[in-house]
Amino acid sequence: MFLQWNKVFMEQDYDVKRARMVEEQLITRGIASGAVLEAMRGVPRHMFVPEHLQSNAYDDTPLPIGSGQTISQPYIVAFMTEQLEPFPGMRILEIGTGSGYQAAILAYLGCAVYSVELLEELAAGASKTLTALHIDNVRVKHCDGYNGWPEEAAFDAVIVTAAPDMIPERLTDQLEDGGKMIIPIGEKYSAQWLKLIVKRDGKADERDLLPVRFVPMVDWKGIPDED
């Protein structure tokens, strides 16, 4: 009985922290979409971080999730989501599943998410968490993000959660005409810019949004060999 009550108390505590995160980190910084704010209130971010970091899940910071990767700062997740203007039924390609949190936010908004992850252990972990939360409108594929998911193209939007040096042409090719891509561009440990790409008449128009710092986007060759 004590363990049951303790679990209820902890969940209520996370609800309070999540509500405070939305008020103090998102609304005060200009996130205005009611749907995005509701998704950020509704998705339990603590379920997407390692257990020993769950008490910090609603802090204003990225957190490590293993394999040298991170879960993005809540504000960045909300900002990137808002820029895509998601709607129910929207087909979104995500490059870099990571913890699965960004995909869960998009799924909460009714999008069909096709998420690609290069690191097998992260793909498996994200799939397990999404299944545990009964999120069934996200498909996770373990493959090279630079290739996208061509057999499911074209997509209404593409969201990239790791930084390549330049915009991958294959991802632009998989975007519907009129569709949007949000992507950080830049080298590791140097200036990166979050860019919004709009595909018009087969051409990509780009706009700088924010200076950011993301983990680098790598291909199969960029994975370190195990000892």
C-alpha cells in the first residue's frame, strides 16, 4: 500500500513540475500555440530519460540519454514543434529518434510520425517507451538518417534532431512541395543555426531561426567501433 501511495505522490509531483515547465520555460519565451502547450503538458518527459535523472526531467536543460546522445531542452522541443505547425494526420519524418520524446509530442498532436534512428540501442529503447505509453502513431526504424525513409515519402514535414554540416539533399527530396523542414546546421563545437526550410516548386527556401547546439548527425561510418 505504501508503494502504491508513493507512486501516486510521485506522479502528482511530476504533473506539477510539468505544468511549471510550461508556464515558466515555454509561455514566457513566446511559445503561443495552444495545441503545442497542451502536448508539452500532456507527455510525461520523465519517462523518456534514465531513471536516475527523472527528478531533473523538467529542468530547463538537455539531459544525457546514453550512447553520447541527449534529450533536447524542453523549450527547443516546443519551438521546433511549433514551427512545423502540426495538425492531425500530418505525416512527419523525424531524423534522430533519440529518447522518443519529440516523436511522442508530435504523436500527441495527432501526427503520423516516421522516426529514424542510427543507434540501435536508442531505437529499441524509444520503441519500448512509446509502446509502454500506448503511443501507436509512431513508427521507429533503425537506419541511417541521411537516407530518410524513402519508401514512405513524401512527407508533409521533416524534423531533424541532430546537426549535419549541410542540408541533406535526400531529406529535401522526400518532402512534399509546400512542406517544411526544421533542422540544425553546423559543425560540432562551432556555431550552429536552427533553420526552417520550405520546399516550393522543388526548391528549398531557408531561413535562420535560432543559434543552437545539437549533437552531430552522423552516418553508419561515424559510429565508433566497439572494443
